[in-house]
Amino acid sequence: MKVAIIGAGSLGQSIAKGLLKNKVVSSLYLTKRNTHSIKGFDDHNEVILTSNNEEAIKNSDILIFAVQPRHLENILNTVKPLLKENHVLISVITGFSLDKIEAIVGADKYIIRSMPNTAASVGQSMTCLSPNTKGKEKVELAKTIFNSLGLSMVIPEEQLQAATVICASGIAFWMRLIRATTQGAIQLGFEADVAHELAMQTCFGAATLLKESGRHPEAEIDRVTTPGGCTIEGLNEMEHQGLSSSLITGINKSFEKINQIKN
């Protein structure tokens, strides 16, 4: 696959790392106004770094737009004359609707909105995809790309904002929970590096257990808690202090904020 990532910022670089790690591209253009910050990708023979979006688009079939929302309209207007019938346009940009993209480049283009997260760099992203009518013909191609970076799921576009909160913002939420667990372990006497390792692996194990067993979280909690034991004591205190309610409230606050971004 000949892929161009237009806007190799944090998310764009995460996608690039995942694509390279899984060897799914024959060529990968990475564009950025200042390419010095992405010089590390020069180690890969299939990577071409450029500040010229037109060059990247002319030499690629799949175009992943990862610029800031305020820049996308201008970029699409600039590159519109270069778009060919076979080009697949994938936007990972929050708040820029399929209708708005179609209004610029035309509804006859393969357009897919995608929301991966930064775990794409290690092949563990949860990516949600929403195609336009024409883009449905290429959604399996998009799934091939993003399944190489973790797991992908096709959802209606009206759910994409919510999915962004759960999957993209969610990375930060889970990081904060791991950090809190680490701090608790330090307070119990562990060195910081040991505490961090304990928290990370336990979180990874919990997610893997749910994923592979298919069981509900409460079913797994029941397997850990014993009557009058330390686990239920800790869980009840966390709930008393508002663990679940504060997390749900935070998710809803993020959703309110994201909906302030114009579509």
C-alpha cells in the first residue's frame, strides 16, 4: 500500500509507527511543516519525509489526514485538483464531518472518518470508522489498515464523537488510573519503578482477562473478592469516595466539550 499521512503530529506518528511495525506499506509519506522533528523515521527505507503535501498525494493511494481541524479545509481545497478516482481519503480529525469533507472534495470520493488512539504505535489501538456512501466500498481496506494497528470497528458517524471520548480521550483516563495505582503502591512501600511495573502489568492483565474470557467485569470481580476480605473493603471505599461516578461524570464532561466543536 502507498500511504501518505498528511500532518505527522503525535497521532500521525503513532499511526506511522504502527504501519511500519506491521510492514503493511510499500511507501509511506509523512508530511509536516518542519520535518526535523520526525527525522527518526528516516531509518526506514519506505519512508519519505516532506513538507510538500502535493508531492505526498501524487505518490500515494491512501491519504490519512491528521492535521489540526482548523487547517483541514484549506488543505483539502489546495489538494483537491490532485485527487484521483482511486484515492481513499481517511480523516482522523475530530469534529470535521463527512458532509463537510464531501462539500469540499465531492461526494464521489472514497471518504472515511477514523478515530484511532496513540496506542496505534504499539499495535493496540481501538479505532472506530465511519464511511460516506462511496467510502463503504473501501471500508474493508480501511479495516485492514487499522486492524494492523489494533482493532477496528465500523460505527455510525453520529456516534463518532462519543467513541472519541471513550477510545482516544480514554487513553488518558486509563493512564491516570494507572498513575494513581502507582502512587498507592509507593505509599505502601514500593520503589517508584517497581510500583509502576506492578500497576502497568496488573492493568494489562485485567484487560486481557476480560478480552480472552468474554466475561463481564463484575464476574471477574466476584472471582477476586472474598467475604470480609481486603479486596471488597478497598472496592467499597473507592465507590464511597466516588470512583465510578467521577469517571462517568468525567466521560460526560469530555463528551459535552467535544460537542462544542463544530461539525
